[in-house]
Amino acid sequence: MLADLEDIAAPSQLDRPARGVRRRAPLATQPANSIELGLAPPPGSQSVYVKTYGCSHNASDSEYMCGLLAAHGYTLLPAARRGEADVWLINSCTVK
């Protein structure tokens, strides 16, 4: 019986990487921001307009979501500035 798994292979076999594994060289220059990479802006940097339809429970849910969004750095916009929002969040009800 083997005492350890390492006893299966000789020590010289444990020191080298597995076949087919290549290490990638680091990038010479890092892009300044996510826009240069063609990615979306980082979470929390966008503006949000929230519109609520339905009962008082929906209104309460929207208030809760707005609190979470604000806590994570999102800018909440009023209805007068909704055209400037990066995203519209519409909260509605399907009960009735």
C-alpha cells in the first residue's frame, strides 16, 4: 500500500509541468480602461431611471431596489431626466 499519492511518481516527474501546458507571457502594455477593451463600463458607474407600476408592494420593492442601487454607486435619475439614463428599470406586477 502507498503512504502518499506522491509515491506513484518519481520526484523528477513532479517538478515539470504537464505536457501541453504553456505559460502565457504577460502583456507588454495594459489598456487604460475597459472602454479601450470594448467592454461595458464598470458596475456602479451608470445612471438608472426607475419606473414603478402596480400596488403599494411594488412601490416598496422599487424603493428597496433604489436603495441597493444607490448603495452600489449607481446614480438614480428623476423622471425629468429619464432620457439621460443608461438604463431604465421598470417594476410591474403580473397579479391583476
